[in-house]
Amino acid sequence: MPVTVLRFNLVDPSPTADTLGARYRAALEMAAFADDRGLTTVQTEEHHATTNGWMPAPLAFAGAVFGATRRINVTVSALITPLHDPLRLAEDIAVLDLLSGGRLVTVAGIGYRPQEYAAHGKDWKGRGALQDEVLATLLAAWTGEPFRYRDRTVQVTPRPYTRPHPLLLIGGSSRAAARRAARLGLPLFPSAHLPELEAYYHERCAAYGTEGWVLQPAARTCLLHVSDDPDRTWATYGAHLLHEARTYASWQSDDIRSAVRSGARDVAELRAEGIYRVVTPDACVRMAEEAGPQGSLVLHPLCGGMPVDEGWRSLHLFAEQVLPRIGAGAGGGG
């Protein structure tokens, strides 16, 4: 069966402490439900300086998911690593790796919003150097041995569970990201289907004398909501999907490539575009068959402030009417 992904960014167009608290608790309950039924991955991400609650603390969320689950992986795609203190980040990821038994996957991104750097007092123009420092520090720290850091000798403990280190990929759509990944011998996770970037990465690996691999997104990525009546769901809840799509698109400059970037201006355009899709269980089964074992199904049950009850309806339909027909239980995490 394809990789089955449960995506959460906890967006709410009009957040309050009560609504966000309920949304976080529902996400954990959904993660536990997905874990019991053999879904592969919970995916989350990092953004700051928003007005709609977009996930700012994915590692804290990942820890909560690990405490509620036994098998499912958590992918942070992406963590904006230059915003983090390198030593503290090494410790946090090591602890999560130990806690989960190696179920954390971190995609290190450099970010694309100057507002996020400003909010954290970081130099936007120096983000490349910050990224180089944090990645080198993580790799040195996770050896458990003393190393030089900012003109002093430090040692980070505990060592992670995973050897030689927790799974760390470099995300992005630029040649600079591919060069950085190749130089460090780390895998590359393009932010869109970019075969030319994959070829360039392998060229640079050969030049640096390193080995690596690429987790290439599919040519078409869809964010799914399962419904018995897609017309009704679009009419009732399409504004939630549009809110997320327009917010995310507003952050993208022309040189940024993203697998889920939408150009829609209204719900009708969003539906026709096909990035956000509301599908029946039968249609979802067909998508799984077309995707095959190398593909993925990305469920987004709480997208854009979707009411929790509607999110549960989508997830139950997937678990009860899709999973049994595509190989239930085959996708349990590490």
C-alpha cells in the first residue's frame, strides 16, 4: 500500500485558547487512532509570526505524539533549523529519538519568510551561514564525543538511539540546498518534484566524494479529505481549505518551489486545481492503486480550521472504507 500520511499544522483562522487546545488534543487522539490502524506517518511543520496558530513548535508536538503512539513515525517537514540554538536542538532531537525508538524524521529547511527570522532575532541575510553551523553542530554533537563549538569545547549528551544519528534530510528547492546536502553526505528532500535538482545533487555528491539519496516528491501531491458527499463538503467547508491555501501561497516568492502551492483565488478555483481534494472512499482507493507502493496518500483532516467533528468523519471513512481495501496494517512505523 502507499505511504499513508496524517498531516497536522493546527491552523485556525480565528484561534482562541479553547479552540486551539481542543484542536491540539484532537490531533493527538487522531494520531493514536492512526497508529492503531497502521498508518505510516504523522507530518507536521514549523512556522512563526502568524495570526492563525500555524504550528510553531513541531518538536514539542512530536514528543506528545510519541507519548500517545507505539509505531507511527513523525516527520517534521520542515524544521527551520537556523532559528534554533544548535546545541539545544541537538539535545531535543536526541531525546525525541530515544523516546520514540528512532521514529523521528527531521527535514532541515532554511525558511523563506524574513518575518520569522526577525521574530527570533536572526539575520535573514546570513541564513546560509546559520544553516551550515547548525547542521555541522548536530552531526558533531550526535557522536557523543567532545568537539569545538564557537571557540570552546563542548559535549552533548545523551547520544541518540539511532546510529550514526537520527534521520536528517535537507529540504529545499535550490541548488544551494542540494550542494549543502551533498557536501555533508545527507539525503535531500526537494520541496517539489524536481528531477533536475536530484541530478544536480548526485553530481555534487560525486564531486565531494560523498554518498546520499533523494526523497523525491511525486509529480503531483494532493492533500486529501475523505467524504461521502464531496459536493456538500466543498460547499460547507471549502472556505477552510481555501484559507490554508491562500495563506501558504502568500508566503511564497517567485523563486520558491512547493508541491502544494496553490494559485486559487476562490473555492471553485481551488477545487478545480486539484491540490486540495475532497474524495469519496472509492475515489481514494483508486488513488491508492494508481500511486502504488512508492506513492503516498496525505490526509489533512483538520485543514484550515476544519471542525474537529468533520475531521473525525474524514479519518473514520478512510480507516473503515479505504484502508481495508488497500492493505490495512501494512504501513506501521518504526
